[in-house]
Amino acid sequence: MIHITRRWLLITVTTSAMGSAQAADIAAGRALAQVNCARCHAIGPDGESPFAGAPAFRTLHERYPVRSLEEALSEGIIVGHSAMPQIAFEPMEIADLVAYLESLEPAQ
């Protein structure tokens, strides 16, 4: 009985730690978005983008799979207008930002 209890405790602690790590990734991604993107984009679950042509982050999944942004985020997003600065992120920052963007998608 003690062996089963220890195993259950290990599974519970491991699952909780993974959940905390995921929450930290989402929080870090939101912080990155706030610093680098909120000047033009609506980065939260509601509200309008400050820059009229900038898509709200909560709608990005309607345009393309959010994971498809990973390469562009690592190489620097380049768009056809000069108002958007070229920004390149580090691999961990990309994972955090994508986790945050995915958290904005409606539950399925």
C-alpha cells in the first residue's frame, strides 16, 4: 500500500510541476508580447489593436497555425510595411510566445 501511495505522490508532483512550467511559459510569452508587440497589436483576449492594420493576437490562429510562426520568429518577422520593426527571438522566447498565442485560442 505504501508503494502505491508513493507512486501516486510522484505522479501528482510531476504533473503539478509540468503544469507550473507550462503556466510559466505562457506568462513569459505574455510578458514578451507586452514588451515587443503591444504597441501595435491587441495581445490579450479582447480589445482592439492600437495600430489599425495589426491583427489581434487572439485571431492569429484564424489566419494560420500559430506553430507555423516559429521559423519567422527565429529569423525575424519581415512584413511589407515599414511600421513593423524586424524582431528575432531566441528559441526559448519563441516557445514561450507560441505557448501564449496558443493559450488565446478558444478551447476545442
